Amino acid sequence: MKSDRLLCIGKIVGVHGLKGGLKVKSHAESPDIFTPGRVLMLKRPGETSERSRVIAWAQPHQRVLLVGLEDVPDRISAELLVGDEFHIRRSELPAPEEDAYYWADLIGLKVVDAEDVLLGRLTAILPTGSNDVYVVKKDGDEILVPALASVVLDIDLTAQTMRVDLPEGL
């Protein structure tokens, strides 16, 4: 597991007010990641360079977070950041609880069945109301695997493998 890679935790989707407020669609499980004083990386999608920015304030607002940055004093400065993404180093995140994983650690895992037959690679995770669903692709084919303890037998991040026992019909 690459512990120091950058993970996207939110995208700036608009501005709010005249004093540099940013509308952020958060990808983080908790808004606490945007705590005032925290340094986050800001990147434009498709570019390799990143800039560190300090969170001045953050508050929930409808379906987004409103976020202020210490060096963004006005609306004009904020508008220049629309489309940029907030990133955090993986090593800065707390360790997940036992038998819990960050999605970023699961994406890319090789997925095999109970007999070690390769089903493909985990390419995406779909959140649903009751449980997540893993999207596994191989040679253009796609399998949807429910993220249930009865289906997912083992996850080995060191070996980059997930072992599953698919329900009948999948």
C-alpha cells in the first residue's frame, strides 16, 4: 500500500458570498477533515503540481461544505479555484477501524473467487442505502459484488487481493 499518495477528498464546485467562500463537494466520510488550521493540497484535475492551502473555516451548507482558505480573501480569488480538488496525503488519515478500509485502498485490488479464479480488478465502489457494491472488471466484462461479510471472504492489502464467494447467479 502506497501510504503517502494523494487522495482526493473534495472538489470546489462554486463560490459563496463576497469574502472568498468556496462551495466544496466533499468526498470525505466526515467534514472534520476540513478542520480550521489543517493544511490540504489543492490540485487542478489533470495537472501534477499541487499547492498547499490552510483551511480558515468550514461549515455544512445544504449538500456541500462552505470552506474558507487563509489566502483567498475575496470572490474573485475564489472563482479562480472552481474546479480544483482538495487532496490529503494517505499517511495523514487515521487508521481505519478493524475490518474497515478506505475506498482508495480497495480500488485496484485483484479480485478472486473462493477457488482463486481471477474475476478481475476492483475499479469502482458504488454506495447504496444498505451496503456498498464493488465494481469488478476483466476484459470488458463487469461483475457487481455486494460488499457483505457473507460475500467478501478476505481482503489482503499487502497482497493487493480480495477473495469473494459470489452468490448464485453472479
